[in-house]
Amino acid sequence: MEEVVFKALLTDTKFNRIDNFIQEVINTNKNNGATYESVRESIIKLVLYRFIKIDTNASNDCILRENNFYQARELGSVSSWLEKRRTYEYF
């Protein structure tokens, strides 16, 4: 589900409220088994991976992209970024 949320963030140029974003992901990925909880957990993982951060000071809880997000975009996916990260940790 992290990949689905990541792809949604790649194409989502407007930073809206988190709940609206989650609902948008659910609506466009119903066939993939997207639920509120699964999308929410994926967003939390992306925060932990430091792909995104949530600006709670903004009036509408904006989703902000961080450097790891752009690195993953260059690699093409979250899993590619994680694999590269794991490779660096072992050397």
C-alpha cells in the first residue's frame, strides 16, 4: 500500500487535508483493497521513512515532501529506495 500512496503523492500536485487525501486514495484504489486504515498506516510509514512530513502549523495539515521522497522518485519506487538503503547499511 506504500507504493500506492507514493504514486498518489507523485501525481497529486495539490496538498490537501490528510483525510481528503486518504479518501482520494481509497476512491481511486478500491479494487486494490485500499481501506482508511491501510492508507493511514502507509502514510505513517512514509513519515517514518522521511519521505513526507505533515505540516500541522498549516491551516489544512499540508503534506510536505522531503529529500527521501525525491530520491525514491528517481529510483522509481519505495521498495527500490528501501533496497538501496539496506544495501548501504550492510557495507
